[in-house]
Amino acid sequence: MLRCIDLVKQFRLQRGWSSVAITVLNHVSLSVGPNQVLCIVGESGCGKTTLGKTLAGLLPPTRGQVLVDEESLFDQRQKPVASAALKVQMVHQDPFSALNPVHTVYEELSLPLKYHHLVPARQITEECERLLTLTGLEPNAVLHKYPHELSGGQRQRVVLARALAVRPRYLIADEAVSMVDVSSRLIMLDLFLSIAEKEQIGLVFITHDFGLARYVAVDGTIAVMYLGRIVELGPTETVIHQPQHPYTQILLSSIPPLQAGEGFTVSKLTPKSFDVPSLELLPPGCGFEPRCPLAFGPCRQSPPSLTRLSQDPSHEVACYGTTTASAAS
Amino acid sequence: MRVVRRFGVSLLMIWMVMTITFFMIRLMPGNPIMDAYLSLLQQGVPSQEAMAQIHVLYDVYPNQSVLTQYVLYVWHLLHGNFGTSIVYAGRPVLPLILASAPWTLMLVSIGITISFFIGLFLGVLIALNRNTWFDNVMSQIASIFHGIPNYVTGFIFLYFFTVMLPWFPFGNIYGNTVTPGLNFPFIASVAYHSVLPIAAYVFGAFGTWTLSTKSAAVAVLGDDFIQADKIRGLTPGQQLDHLIHNSVLPLFTGFVLSLGMMFGGAVFIEETFTIPGLGYLIAQSTSQRDYPVMQGCFLLLSSAVILANFLADMLYSRIDPRIRV
Amino acid sequence: MILAASTASRQSRSSSLARIFLSRPIRVIGLAIIALYLFMAIFGPVIFPPSTALVANPAKVYQGPSWADPLGTDFQGVSVLAEIVLGARGVLMVGVGAAFFIVVVGVAVGLIAGFTGGIVDAILMRITDVFIAIPQFPLLLLVATILNASSPGLIILMLGLTTWGGLARAIRSQVLSLRERDFVEAARGLGLGTGTIALRVILPNMLSYVAMNFLVSITGAIYAEVGLLFLGVTPFTPDNWGVMLHEADSVAGALYTRKSVFYVISPLMAILLLQAGIIFILGGLDEVFNPRLRKTGATQ
């Protein structure tokens, strides 16, 4: 199980003489088990990439913990613990900048294998070929090529193969198909899913696209993020068909339906404003309150916490409107 | 606020140069002060008197601790006391330097300015005709001239235009028939004597300017606003004006940094053409091991370059609105 | 299996190396020039044994070119060609040695400063700033005079110590920008150590820059060395282009006669030609170390 508990991540911004702290992750707790899929959905700037990097051990949290199979990912000095960090690998969004431009595919894959002595020296080429085959590439065609000689899809597969080289238990995929040609996105998604299933890997999929999230996490969990907080968390189909948070509802209603009458439209909410508040000047209450058409008194006092719905304990929402309404009903 | 910080850093650097120089001369093998002292002793000079002589020359007593010597050294420098020359017996170093500096400043600044404008012209021309034969040939030529030491250009000019073709005078910065002062024969003589040294500076430096102008101009040419100028129907002259304005900016820091390089070149050019400037003073004091003069020249040059860098930095942030904080 | 793969890649690499350098006439010329200098440096004393070639001959002072002395003779009647050829070894040795020193120190300081950051970075960069700001040649003069250096090793050390600053700062700023790239983050995620990331992940990206700096530093060091000898600062070695210039300038009276033209111009041309040779191959070097610039033939 990959878990994070009460994660807080703050960055300091220099402003002339003084510096201000902005909170990018605000008390985030999530978990994903082996062979499970967790999808984190949110707009750009909501902190989802920071969350992914923290889960992958690339960015130490300001407060809170990340546990990989109950082993802490960061030690006392906030340095990643190697044994735990290797179990979580990240697949970056841009497959061009994620590959070293002066390394061939072979050099790229063999480096971690040699460094960690994962396979005997004479089997390194064999292992590289196995990894490439696993990700659907023809080893002979790509092994000695440089990244600039590969297509976007091929590059993304090499990035995936490199992550798999250290036999991770969990994969963090950050917008992993957004730079792949639209026509091959679905194939890439299926590849992620089938590898996760075959190798019993837990998958954390980060995206801004609800449609994609639904496809990937069909039997899994969706977490909706807004301004550094998880505002809604629940099984995929529940979140999509009974969204509780106004933000989730607006996100879902903004998906254009393929046919009239289709789509996820649950309610016709329109945000009061399209401006996301600055992280430097967060509202005192709920982060969504300035834009929320349903905001009322308590929303301006303090941020709501993620609360289980009484009618469905698997579904959690951080909204005064829904929690008071469901408590009243 | 940035001004104060940068100025502090500049002062710190000058102090480091002072310190490095001190320890280099005192602590390296072949310490000239101890050498001089010991050789005086060997000549049979009594140690008291030898020490007094050393004190006159170097302002230190050889038997003082290094720390005391260092403190005295800094104290004297802060009072403009750079010691006395060994070769020009007993003359203080600072006036010696100040007397020769104007010639160097004149030649270097004219040389830099001319080479800068030639480089600017060629660089823009290459950028406008990039990937043509003109670009290929000119870029290679500029690359070869970039980094050519001044003694090569200086020597070639000297030999060809004073020996092979005796068109120009050889030696000194004015002829021995004119009286220095604000009179026409003197100025004309100086101008006549300056042609070759300035040409040597220009040929040694224009390649560097050409290359950096070219890369700056090529980068600017790719920018959207230049493309937009064409679409907006601006005349070629207006487009060129836009282009040059935006390419010159990045060259500015290089311009100031090149001052240090040019003073290095001055050593060769003034030695070659026997011009009584700072470079000649350095070359002469070097070959005669006149340490106080060498050290004084070196400290003043370094401080001048460091301060020039500081000023350039400040000016640059005024000119370029993007760096203004 | 692995052996086969690595030899295959090595073969393709050496063949592409040849393609890169032979594809353009200017690079062929550059290579030929450099080969000529290497030849002079290695076999010079065989062609012109110093014991016979450098003997003064008062009957032949300042003669023009002839079959026996293709570049004429100097003020002592010694063949100028012999002096140029014999001077190559010392000059190249110091140039290459100093360039090597500059590259090793510059890359090491730049990598360490860029990677460790914090106080180490601040201290290293202040020191680097001082070395960049000090006018290099006057500093070199001061050091050379104090050390009175005559051994090549000491001259190399001197040239290296006064010149590494620029490269160190450039390498540091490249490290700072490269370490923000995703592939470096991925390398950290893969649990690779800092040393491995610095040397195996980041350094290969800077190799073309480093190699170019190496070549340019060679010419720079040669200029400085010849310049020091020209000013008569470092003690004389008998056969060196700088010594030739120094003697032409101040000893031989070469500046009072037109007959000395080959004697005066030859060492200058020797320096310029080497510079040209190095400039001509620089473009090829970029392609060698930067796979993106390579035109890969039938691979795709």
C-alpha cells in the first residue's frame, strides 16, 4: 500500500526583502494498493504534479508522511530512503525532456540496472530487451537509437520501460499521455493498465481530463483536487454519477458530450468567477468559495475538511453544503 | 539595494586581489623580498643597513611577521602608497602609473570603439545573410581573428608598415621634434603615431565583436516582433533599427568585460610599438623585475576592471527593462 | 550478446565519426593542418636533428627562401623552417597540457558548485569571479616573473591556474539548467547517486561544449606561452616561436632590415595556421558529441 498522511508542502517565494510561504499541498491523505488505480483529477496549478513528485520521493514534504508498504519514504532529515523510493517510480509528462538526449535507449535502460546490480552483467542486454518488449517496443529497432530518433509514443514507452527497470511496486503517471498523439493515447493507456495488472503494480494516474480518468480508474478511485486540497474522493463511478462537490459538478458538466443527451451533466451550475484565487492570497474559508454559486455562511469562515458521506462511507467530500445537507436528510 | 550588494561584492573582490597579490609575492618560492635582502647581505652590507634599504624599496622589514607585513601593506595601499620603483630609483609607483595611463586609455578606448562598430556592422550583415557563402566565409574569418593575440597583429603591422613599407613612424607616441602640449604639430604627430597601434587593437578584437553580434542578431531575428515588423510593412531601415537596438543590448556586458582583455593586449602592443603607456610600463618592470611597479600596475588594473564590471552591471539593469528589480 | 551489441555500436560510431569529419572540405583541411602540427611535434627532431640544424652559420645570415632553407634563414644563419618545426613540440605540449588542466579544473569546480549549491557554491563562485575579473595576462606576467618558470610543467600550471575561471562559471550555469530537466529528476527517482548523475547523466550533455573549450584553450594557452616568451619573461628555451619573436623584436635587429621578412612572419604564421586548423574542425566536434546534430543515415 502506498499512502500519504496529512501531507503539507509549502514553497517559499522571495518577495523583495521578505519571503512568503505558499501552501501547494494542504493536508492531503490518499492511499492506493497494489494492482489498484487511483486517479487524481484537477486543473493546472492545483498541486497535482507536486503531489505526484512527493509520492515518488522526488520532493520532500513540509509536514506529513508518505508510507510505502508501511515503510517511511523520507527519513528524519527529509531525504528519500533508497529502498522505499525505488518502489515508487514516476513517468513524466514530457517524454522528450524525460530522456537524456545524449543517451541511447540501451544506455538509458542499462544505467539503473548496472547501478543497482539488478541483473548479472551478462544479462543486461537481455533485460533491456525484456523491458522493451514488455512496453510493446521491438528491441532490435530501438535499442541503439537516441531519443530524437524515436516518435513520441516510442519515447513514452522507453520512459515507462526505464521506470520498470527497477521493479517498482507503484507507478506515478503525471499526465503521461498528454504529449502522445491523440490517435495512440488509448493504446498507451491500455498499456499502462495491462502492465499494472501483469506486474501487480499500483497506479497513480494524474490528469486534468475527467474522461481519461474515468477510463483509467474504471474500477478504482478518483480524487478531485482543487488549490492543494482533495475536495472529493470516492469510487470512480460514484464520483462521476453522484458528484457532491460543486467543483466536481462544474468540471463534469464542462465535458462536451459526444451525442446530445449523453455526458455527465448532473446539474447546471455556473461558477461565479473563472479566476482561481492566487496561492499567495488564499481565502480564509473554502478555497472554492469565491467561485462557488452555492456558497453560504460557514464557507467563508474556515476550510471544510474531507468528510465521509453518511449514506455512502466510501465517498468523501469537503463541502459544507453537501455535508450539512446529507446530515439533515 | 542590489546596488549596495553588488558594490560590496566588488570591494570584496578587490580585497581578494590585494591579498592574493601580497601572498603571491611574499610566500611563493623565489620570494623577491627575501632574495633582495639576502643578496644585499651577500654583498657584505650589514644587516641593519640591508634591512633599511629593503624598507625603502618595499616598505617592509624582512624580519617582521607576515601578518604585520600584511596589515602594513593594506594600510599603505589604502593611503595610495604603492611603494617606490626599484628601476626608476626611488620614484613612487603611483605617479609613475598615473603618468603613463593616459596613453593607454586613449589607444584602448579608440581601439575598442572602432572594433566594436566594425564588429556590429559585420555581425548584423552576416545575420541578415545567414547560411549564405558570405556567412560561411565571414564567420570563419571572424573565428580566426577572434582570440588572435595582439602581438600577432601588432607585429605584422609594425613589420609591414614601418619596415617593409616605411609609411608610418616607429617607436614612441609622438615624434621627437614636437613639444608636448595643446599645439597642432603635437596632436598631429600623436595621431600619426597612433594609427598602427590602433589598427592592431582593431584587428585583434573585431572578430570577437562580429561573432557575438552575429549570434545576438540571429537570436533576435527569430523573435516574433521582428517577423511582425515585416508584416506591418515597416521599411527595411526601420526593421534594421529595431534589429540593431535589440542585438546591441546583450553585447553591452561583453564590451566592458573586454576592457580587461584589452589591457592585457596593451602590454604587447605598447611593447611592440614602444609607446610609453601602462602596458609598456608593465612589460619593462616585468623584464627588470621591478616588483613594486608590477604589483601597483596589477592592482590598479584589476580594481579598474572590477569597478568597470560593477558599473556595467548597474547600467545594464537601467538600459534593459527586463532585469530591473 | 552484450559484446556483439557494444561492438556494433562502436563500429557505427567510428564510421559516423569519419563521416562527420570528411563530409565537409573545410574540416578535412582543419584535420590536415592539425595532423601536420602533430607530425612536426613528434618527428621534428628526427627531420632536423637539433645538434646540426640549429648551428649558427654567419655566412648565411638573413637569406631568402631556397631549396635548402625553404623559409630562409635567421640572424644567425639558422634555417627558419628547422626552428619552426623544432619549436612545435614544446609549444603544443604546453598548449595541450594547459588546456587539459583548465578543462579538468573548470569542469570539476563547475560541477561541484552547481551540484552542491549553498555555501560551497557561494565560496567557489566568489573565487571564480575574482579569477575572471582579474585581467588575465597581467596576472600571468606577475606569476611568471615571481616563479621564474622554465619547466613546461610549471608553465602549464601557471597558464592553467590563471585561466580556468570562465569555463567553471559556464559549466556551473549549464549544470544549474540541466539539473532542472526531467531526465535528471528521473535519474534521482531511479536512485542513482549524485556522482553517477553528475558524471554519467549530466556531463555527457556538456561534452561538446567541454571539447570545444579544450581546443580553444589550447590556442589560448599557446598564445599566452608564446607571448610570455615574446616579452622575455620566462627563461629561454632555445627553440620556440615566442623566442623567435622576442629575438626578432629586441635582439636580432630584424626590425631594421627587410631581408628578415620570413624570419619575422614565419612564427606568426605558424600560430595563425594552428588557430585556423582548430577553428575549422570545431563544427565537426559539436556533431560528434551532440547526437541530435548528427545526420543518421539509413537508420530510420
